[in-house]
Amino acid sequence: MVRARQAQVIQTGAIYSSRPINWCFRRVPEYERDSDTPEKGVGVKFNEPMIWLSESNDDKSAKARQGITVILDDFLNRASLKFAGYPDCLRIFVLEAYGDNWIVTDDDIEQAIQNAVLPQNVDKIWLAEPKWITETDFEVAYRQVRANAAN
């Protein structure tokens, strides 16, 4: 859609649509940037108001956990194909999940990892997580969250 409406983006500075969800494509003004906003790239922000815990959030959370499972399975299968040529190596799948989402928690992601069916040639899964240095600064640290029992 963005490429098809490139002239509109250049002329007006933005395009909007409500399909498949409400979205817009535009340059982010300086006042909307945080200290961790990348200088370049495309970000995705859902145009949905903040939703606090409610019954409908339970449904959204369940759907999100199902989505995590599908995405994780796909990534593991792709890693398995990549690892096929390295039978004598330690094959570690590293996952770094990030984003501002109140529906999906770090525990949901770790639970999906624990419940995943690991391909035989994926030896370990490591998960990235913040290691806080100060109240506002962190480094990315990694910890093993699963090992393949078959190996």
C-alpha cells in the first residue's frame, strides 16, 4: 500500500487506512520520539487506545499467546533448516522479543518456549533480556531458557 501510494506520501507526508487494522505511515515528529527510538527504519504502532485488564483482554491475551506459538514454531523450523548443515556444532537459537505491548508478557514468551516442540537439531534456546545498569539504562543479556532433551 505504501509503495502504491508513494506520490501521496510525498505530497501529504502520510497515508492512512483502516484495513486490515487502523494504521498510518508517516515520518515521526521529534516530539514523539523517545530516547530509544531508532534514527532510521520503519516502526509499527497500533492506533488503539491503551486497554486495561478486562474480560476482552483475556481473549486478546489468549489470541496473542496462540500467535506467539505460531511465530515461534515458524522460526524454529527455519532455524532447523539453517542448522541442518552443522551436525557437529552446538546449535543455539537466540530469541530477542521487544515492543511496547501490555497484552503479551515476558512470561508468555518464556512459556511458549517451554511448550514448543524443538526440532532435533536445535540444541538450546537462549532468550535476550535487559540487564539494568541504572534506572533508565540497560544492556542486553542472554540466558539459556531451554535445552533439547534429545541431545
